[in-house]
Amino acid sequence: MKTSALFAAGLAALFASACTSTPKVDVRQPGDRNMSCAQLEAEMEALDDIQEEAENNQGVNTANVAAVVFFWPAAVGNYMEADRAMDLAEERQDHLMDIYTEKNCDG
């Protein structure tokens, strides 16, 4: 009984770890237009990091391999979640770049 409970707990932990989570951002956020040029640049750099993390979550990693082996729909979910996070980050970068240009930050 104790062994099967430990096995079940271990299996549940494995399934839980099979999902990756890439941060998703809101495209438009309060205060965007009040940001300084330096703040806009910093936010766009942070979005680059989110996009890189999302790309890594789409590729071969421990969570995706475990998902394919034990529960393949989780691998599809991981890929789609990462893809959505990348799209949102790109849309936010476009939005911030519009503000950056309007403020004539580059010149």
C-alpha cells in the first residue's frame, strides 16, 4: 500500500513537471505611453528574453520529452502555449516600438 502510494505520488509529480509555462504578456498595459525611452528599451529587451524562453519551450527539453513519452497531448499543449506567448510578446514589442517612434526616441 505504501509503495503504491509513493509510486502514484511520483507519477503525479512527473506528469505535473511535463508541462512548461512561458510567461504571457498583455499587449497593451497601463502606463505604456508614460514610459521613458530607456524604460521602453528595457521592456523590449525583457520581451526578447520571453521570446527566447518560449522558443526553448517549443524545442526538445526534459518536460517535452516526458510529455511525449507519458502523455503526448501535453507536448502539443506545451508547443501551443509557447507559440501563443511568442505571438503576444511580438505584438507587445510592436506596440512599444510604435510608442518609441512616436516619442522620437531614436533620434
